[in-house]
Amino acid sequence: MNSSILRYVEQDWHHFCVRDHRIQGTTTNDYEHFRQTKASRKISYLQNFFIDTDTIPVLEKKISKHCEVADHVYVGFGEPIIFYKEHGKHHCYTHDFINRFSKDLPVTFFGNLISHVPLNRPLYYLNDMFFQSNKIYQEYELCKSLLAKLDHNLDKKFYWEMMCSNSIGIYNSLNSHPVKHKTFATCHALGISHWGPDVITPKNGRSGAETFEKDHNIRCSDLIDPSIYNQSYYSCVVETVIPSDNSMSMFSEKEAKPIIAKRPFIIVGTKDHLKSFRQLGFKTFSPVIDESYDDEPDLDKRKSKILGAMLKLTEEDPKEVYKELQPVLEHNYNHFYEHQWNKELQQAWYDGIIA
């Protein structure tokens, strides 16, 4: 460990870096101190949550400012897929922001997403599905108790559970499809919510993104709700942001929860979302589930194919489905826990550079 490395660290990096007792050397969040202090190597770690049209120029200016004094700048996207408007364009996404930086600038990006388009600067995958860590269902009593309350008896009221969050269009599509009657569905944006007695209800009553423990980053949305899982066989995961240009696929607690609960699921996301999921080392559920929807570039057609795949699976015996998919479910569960996630970030943090 090179103790002469000086690190500028923004507070939002804390759930990856700052709390780690193994770190040696000096850290600061005072830019003038960082700029003026001599060190054999200066590294900046910048992270920004809730990036939008107004904050994009601020973040870009900050990155450029740090590139002038740091040997390297590492930027983490708190929101995996950022969305903003620029110069008359209706939709700009994470790749547009990354490509604002030339190929020769010493800046590297991290995010809980996979890019489908060329980028000027490196973007490394960062497993931020659960903000606290991927081990919360092994380490925290509330999470462990929720897993213990899951009923694995395959005799349930619904085939699917589908939490649409802010995706009103997807919720409306479900309501006009025959699979509606076999699906337990909610849509926070419409005030249609469900919080069972075993989980923590968010104070705002709808969005589950808020944390509920002072010293940890465990969110209400991280909690598996036994009252939902115990009356459904499968999960339809509706991702938070689905870029209209299919440029990137994000991953969140929405995939992590069925992985931990060993449930088959479908992802409502971009084209090639499942392909990106497999890139991360996970397995998907074809041919038991028709996953041809992953090849469809048009969102409306993709939604139609997803709902069709959901309906088709309701015609199968859940006992046979689980029996056939058991190796996949076990693989994903073990991979989630045992894979060396975030190794590029760890290398950047401990060594000050990614080889």
C-alpha cells in the first residue's frame, strides 16, 4: 500500500470505500487541500446521486476540475442510468454523459449497469443492487427473518407478482392483458401500493428507495415482502429506467430479491437486458420461459412479448417449472454471493490505479 497516495473522496462513496478499515494513506474532501498538498499520486473519487438536467453541468465541471490536478479521477453513478435533456435533444443517457469526456482524459466511470454502445472512457460494472452490500440477507436479522418467512409450498393464489413502481404505461398494458387476472400487481405512481406487516413501510407511503436504518444503507425497497412472495410463484421485474435508445441495461434490488429468494423472473428492461445479465455471469430461464422478448428493440412490442411469455408460463405446472429451473436458481444464488464483485473499484481504491 502506497501511503503517499492522497485521495479526494466524496461522501457518497462511503458504502464502498470510506468505511473500510483496511485503507491506509490520506483522504480529504477539501478540494483546496487536495490541490495544494504534495503527494506521489493524487486520486479523486467523485459520486453524485440524483443527476438530472440541472446538475449535469455541475458534475461535468467538477470532473474536469479534478482532472486538472489528479492523476486519475474515478466517478461512480449513484443512479445507474442518468437521464437529462440537452441542446434540444429529448433524451440523453449515461453514455451521452460519458462521451462528453475525450479519450485522453484520466477519468474512469463505475455504475450498476452494462453499456450496449461504444464509450470514450472505461465504464466498469459495480454491483450496487443492494446499497449496503450483496450480503444483507446473510448479515442483518430483519433480512434473514424475511427469508425464513417465505413459504415454498407451491400452492399459491397468483402466478406472477409485478411491481410497476413509476411505470404507469406497463401497469396499464398489464391491465388490458389476460395475464392480469393471474398477477399480483402494484404501481406506486398511481398510489397502488402494498406493504406487508413484516417489512418497513416508507415514510412517504409510496416510494421504497428511502433508507430506514441510521447506520446502514438498507432501503425499504431492499426488503423481500413475504406477503407478496407467498401468494405468487414468479416475479416480473420492472426496472426503474429503460432508455428509449436501448443503450444500457441497469440492475437493482429488483433482480437481487428474486435471486436471493430463488424465484424465476422476467425483466422489463431494454433490448439485450438478459444478454447483459448473462454477461455478469448469471443464467436466465430459457427455454422454460420464452425470452425472445430480449431481442425486440421496440418497447411496446417488447412489453407485449413479455406479457405473452408470462401468460404462457401460467399454463405450465409450477412444480415442473421449479424442478427444471432449480439448477439455474441455485447457480444465480451462489453467483450473487460468491463472485468477486467490484474488483476494478477495489483495485482502483487500494492501488490507486486500474491496470
